[in-house]
Amino acid sequence: MTITKIRTEINTLSYSDKIYLLQLLVQEIAKEESLSLKSEKHGQRAAEILRRMADRNALGNIGEPVEWQREIRQDNVLDGMG
């Protein structure tokens, strides 16, 4: 599956499902990087994961954050339903 296809699918998700997806991605990156999210240093580990995401420019396709937020919060018409 391509990133373009994944982005198209993400656009069909509700806001809460997008947040859940983000949590899953953070957990997956933590696992790949051998980081544990279950410790008293949870905040530090989460910050490390986010730093690594930033180093990889994981969210680099977001040009204007406010516009991006408006865009992802729009109701999307599903194929065949509108």
C-alpha cells in the first residue's frame, strides 16, 4: 500500500480515530526503537519518540498547522454515500 492510499484512507477516519491511529504509530515506533512506554519516565520516552519523528520529518507534509487541522476536521463524504 502506498502513502497516498494510506492518506486517502486516513481522511475517511473520524478525529478520534485519527488520534487513536497516532497513538498506535507512536507505540509501533517505540517498539521498533526498543523504547518502553511503560515506566515512570513515560513523558521522557514519549518526548524521545516525538523527537525521533521530528528528526525523520514524519509530519513534514503539514505546511500550515492551522489549515491542516481544519482540513482533517472536515466531514468527508464516503464513496457512494454522497
